[in-house]
Amino acid sequence: MPITHTPARSRRATMLGAAVLAAAVLPLTIAAAAPENVPENASATAAAPAATAPQPGDVVVDEDFSSGRLPDGWTTVEGQWAVSGGRLYGTSTSSGQQSRITFGRHLADFRFEATARFETAADAARWTALGLDVPADGAVPWSIATMRTGTTAANGIEFAQRTAANAWNVTDTGSAPAAAGTGRDVKVAVEVHGGTARWFFDGREVLRTTRVQRSADGGQALLVNGAKVAFDDVRITALAPGGYLRPAGSPLTVIAHRGASSAAPENTLASDEVARRAGAEWIENDVQPSKDGIPHVLHDDTVNRTTNGTGAIRGLTAAQLAALDAGSWFAPQYAGARIPTLAAQLDDLRTRGGKLLLEIKGAHTRDEVARIVQDIRDHGMTDRVFVQSFEVDALRHVRDLAPELPRGLLRSTLDADPVAISAELGLAAYNPSDAALSARPGVIADLHKAGVALMVWTVDAANRWQSLEAAGVDGVITNRPAELVGWNSAFLQRPAPQPPAAPTVRITGIADGATLDRAQTPLAGAAATGADTTVLSLDGTPLADGTALDLRTLPAGPHMLRAEATGAGGKATASTAFTVAVTPTGLAHVILTSKADDNAVATLTTMLAHGHWKQIAQWADNQAGRGIPAAAAKTVVADANTLAGR
């Protein structure tokens, strides 16, 4: 995007500003805020899926440009696009030219990945982008995920929209841990689920958004601005709806408990706004009905704690609830905040952005659940609401009434078989307390294998965030969303984990190609790095590291020492060939150390001094097992015959 645009608030700035927001503006500004470019109901406006709609895991586009020409179905809209040397090259000759080529098909849930390389760029602000929702003719509006050559800048990575008025709306900005620069291949990817997306740079998440503008029929595209970019290995893969499992390289999903309840009065539009501005992806709120059956956002079964009124919520009408002050108890500046109806909260989310993790609080009848579902549908929010509850019956009602709504089961203690109950209820997530999960962390892998995410409640301490992230938890429900967003930002700045180094190994004690006689006693060993195990063998027989080789017992001729090291980075092998040579010195050593009787030793050494090899062989063979141990006699006979034949 042109560098003259008004930048969206960076995630880091948003986090730092959350405390200020909590103390100032919210009750007066929420209702008047301008709406975001968020569709009322992407699923309602989308074209009906064709009978041949891709299934999760299907690869819709897989192009390596080996044909030497533009692929069929790829449409050049603007700029220069050509295939050469197994790459697609896109060129934009000025910062005002949004060169683009369209392809693919409309998908609600997909992963878009490619290898991109800037060949040239007018400056560090020039960019290339993956088009996430672009009409086939390239006309506005469209939505993209952008990467500048200067990716380490505060706006080096962006999610943006080109609006119907042909203007930029940059919704989210961030930075990558390394510069794309020019001449460097960068593996980029974006995972899209409806209006939600995650940006990956060389395998690590660098930015996420809940504000992708979707259309009824937009496909994918590649874009270039003020640069020449080479593309390869473009792939579009259909994904399952939801995307609640945390992808590799991504930090924890941030879920604001009752909104940003540590910074604003819980379960109010004010706390929702603080959470949204802090960068929370989900706002968790509670819902239960008033006396006249209107769903309201409140945690307790009475209004006593969080308002200036008293009484059970189910005993008060919507009009009575609307008159209560739900903000003064928290701080004076929130005086006048109200208990929102579910309808008001959905309106706020629809116009200002964000997703709702909605807890059905306490026992509900089927009709009461039906009213909640009706509100969600009437506001076009079925694609941005996730329902959870401790009440199994409430989840069953949701499943029957609105199977399109994802469901999560809240638990204070784990079920005997979390996978089984998840399957029974058709859960997208199993949501235990931190204490419950700590007792049986092994269920994380079991649930993930079944495709079920874990959203753990309610965790406010960084040391626990670290433990839960390492354990593989997908999301954390927290009273401190701004702090968790900040912790995630630090997580993203950590050096990328490096794959384990391949092990190395070498043979010690004997040089490759060495010729040894029987008088020598070399130590055979192996020196390895990066190995968990090292196995040494001589002629295929395992050998302990550091073994002194007894060359008196080895056959004359070639032998092979081999070492194999195995570690997390793979395997490595080394080998050394050596030869046992027959020499008079070696034969003398065998005779003198053979434990033969004195007469045999004297006789053999006398013959050896005169070089009588044949006589040595004959005499040793005659004395084998009597004056000379059989094994030693065998070697003496063989070596003497060898020397006789020279």
C-alpha cells in the first residue's frame, strides 16, 4: 500500500494503549464509533457451494510453473506477468500500479502458500501480496495479505482492503523477524477462516486479523507494487471450517474473559471494546434471560454484584435491567454503562469487529436456547459466534437447533473420557479449567488427534501461559487480554526454533587404509556429536567403544571398522578400512604371547630366527592343542605358510 495511508494501530501500540483506554473514553464513544468493513454475514451472502465443493485437505491450486506458460484459468488484470525458468514473474513499474493476476475459486476456509522473491524494488516500502478475496476481473473491493521488502518495519506485514471507493483500509500491521529484502526466497502463507486470518513468514505466524472483508465469489490473486517479484510453488488448500486448532508457529489464541474484565466493568460493551482494541481475537461473555425472556449479558444469577440494583436476573424485566448502572461499581468513569442485551452485543461486534465466545450460563430450556439462536441468526453472526456451556443439555439444544454453531464444553474437572463426550456432543473445543488440565495434560494430544481444540480458563499469569503454550493448548481465556497479546508478541520475536543438527561421527584409533601387524594393539573408537547413541562394529560384529583390538586372532587381510551415530537430527556413519599384514615380527609376537610351553616357544623361535617357515608350520600343526594352544597354533600355521609362499 502507498506509504501515505493512515496506518492502522499496530498491535503493540494497541496493547500499550489498553490501560489508557480503560481509564478514559469508552462509555461515551462506543455507540458513535464508525463501523469496520466487516460483512454482516459472510456465510449468508456467499454463493451456495457446488456439489463438487472441495473437501478439507483438498489441494485446489498447485502450481510450480514448470509448463513455461501462464497456467490455464490465471487472468492478468494489470501489470506484466510472465513465466520464465520455472517461476512466475510479476512486475509493477510504479508505486501507483497494483499489478495483479487472479486465479483459484471462492473458498471460505483455505491456506494460501507460496515462495516469493523480490528481484527488484523501488524502495523498502514496495510490496507484494497474496490476494485472499479478489474478483476474477480484479475489480475493487478486494482483500489482501501484504509483505513489504522491508518486512522488519512496523508495517512490514499487513492485512488490508482496497475498498469499493478504490481507497486503502489497512486493518492490521505488524513486522516479521527478518527482512525479505531482494534476492531472497521467502516462504509465505496465510490461513483464512471466513473473516479471520493468520499471516505466516518462513513458517512463523507474524500477524492475525478478524477483519478480512469477504465477498460472495472472490477468489485468489497475486499482487505486486513498485517491484518485480518471482513466485513459485503456489498452493491453495481447502481447510475445515473454524480453525480453532492452533497452527504450528502460532502463539496462543487470546480470549478476553467477560471482555477485558481487569480493565473495565465485566460483560459490558466497554469491556468488549477494551478487549478488541487490545487485540483479543475472541470476547467471552455470559448470557441468560430476563424475566420476559430477553437474553442479556451477565455472569451472576443476580445483578447485586455488578450493578446498583438487586434481584435475580430472571426476576427482572428487560426494562428494569436497562435502567441499572453496570459501570460505577468498577470505576467512576464507567458510570452509566448498561447490562447489554445479547442483541446489543451482537450489533456491536457486527459493526466494530470481533468474535464472540458465548457462554450459556446455567440451566436453559430448549425455548430459551432457541431465543439465543434466533438473536444470533437475526444479526447475521452465525459465522462469528462460538457457544460454550457447563450445561450438556444446553449444548445439545444448540446442536439440534443450530448445528452450524461451533460448541465447547466447559469443565471444572475432566471427564473420564474427554474425547468420547466431545464426539457425542459434536464439540469443536473442550474447555477445562487450568487446574483440571494440569492434572491430566495428556488429554491435549488425545483431543487434538480427534480434531478438538482446547481453550483453557481462566489464566492470568505469564508463567502459566508459557506452560500451556508449551503443552500445546490452543487458546487461553484470560482477564488480562492486553497482557497476553503482549506476551504473544514477545513469543513471536523469539528466534525460530532450529531443526536439530545432523549428528557427526568419526573413527578414532586407526587411520583409514592403515596396514598393521599382529604385534600392534590399536584402540578402536568413535567420536560423535549430536548423537544419542553410537554403535561401533568390526566386520559387522558390534564392538564396545575404546576396545583394544587383538590382532593376533584376526585373519590376515582387510577388515572394516564402522560407526553409526543416531540423534534427533538423523543418522551419520563413518568407516575405516585397515589390513592385518603377516610379518616375521608379528609372527614372533604371536609365538611369544601364545602361552605355549617353554619347549614349544624355544623350538619355534629358533626356527623363526633362521626363517624356516615350512618347518614352523609343520611343527605348530603337530603341537596344536598340546604344547601350543589350538587357536594360537592355527594363526602360527597360517602366517608361517604365508611367509613361506613369498
